[in-house]
Amino acid sequence: MAREEGRGRGRGQGKGRGEREERDEFVDKLVAINRVAKVVKGGKNFGFAALVVVGDQKGRVGFGKGKAREVPEAIRKASQEAKRNLVRIPLREGRTLHHDAHGRWGAGKVVLRSAPAGTGIIAGGPMRAIFETLGVQDVVAKSIGSSNPYNMVRATVNALQNQTSPRNMAAKRGKKVSEILTTRNRDAEAGADAA
């Protein structure tokens, strides 16, 4: 009996230290919580489903969902799943997106646009939570279609995963970043001259 207590205590202490370190690194936001009921012979069994977004505010974000009989347990499970599903998103100047993007998941459609400094986060509900945990400071976003938070979160992550930075494009083409940026500037100047 004493051996089991010692084993359990040792696990708990190690886990506590790890959680504290993760709390410092990651920010998590509860997006939605849903009470669900299962009707059984003796009445109803209530449970909770939670949707959580986790990010490090430096370009990594993930989402997860968890179900449990109690709210805190559902949130904990969702946070753990979100940390396992982190994705890295390239950001311009660490504050906005590189280019406009469209995302879709089921009936949920979103449009994301990069914005100049000082714009802030112009987005609703679940999208705002993603941008805050991702570390985006200036963005304009619109949800078209489903307002289901699960679909909106997945559509937003889908749009963010389509982001490409000049560095990524340069690596794919076998060029230098300066060559790609100067080409784009030359094209813009040629368009202005033609007009």
C-alpha cells in the first residue's frame, strides 16, 4: 500500500513541475463549452465537451477538444490535445499575416487579411482566440457560413496553414529572398507605369 502511494506521489510532483513550465510557455483560451446529456433508464447522464485553443504567442497554435463528466477535466483534456496538435505559422514582422487567405472546413468559411500596424484584431469569437494565442496583433477576419465554433476554428487553422513566407518561397524556387522581393517590387512598378 505504501509503495503505491509513493509511486503516485512521485508522478504527481513531476507532472506538476512540467505543467508549470508549460503554463509559462503556452497561453490557452476556452472557445466553447457544451453540456451534453445521455438519456438512460434512470434519467439523464450529463457530460461536458470543451473546445480549447493553445498557442505560444510566437507563431505556434493548436486546438483540441475534450469530453468529461466535469468541466475542469474536459478543459484539461482539450488543452492536452491542443498541445499535441501545435502547428507553426509564419508571421510577417511577428505581428500580421504575409498575405490574404481563405479557409474552409465543412460549412465554415473564413477570409483572413493582413493589416497595417495599429489595426488590431478585427475578428469574432473563435477566430479572435486563435489570433490572440498565435501572437497576431493586426489582422482583419470575416467568417462566412457556419458559426459553429468547431468549424470556424478548423477553417481558420486551415487558412493559416496556407500561409507562405518569402523565405519559404525562396527555398522552394532555389533563389534568395531579396530576389523574390525585388521581383515583386519590379512587377508593381511595371504595373504603375502601364497605368
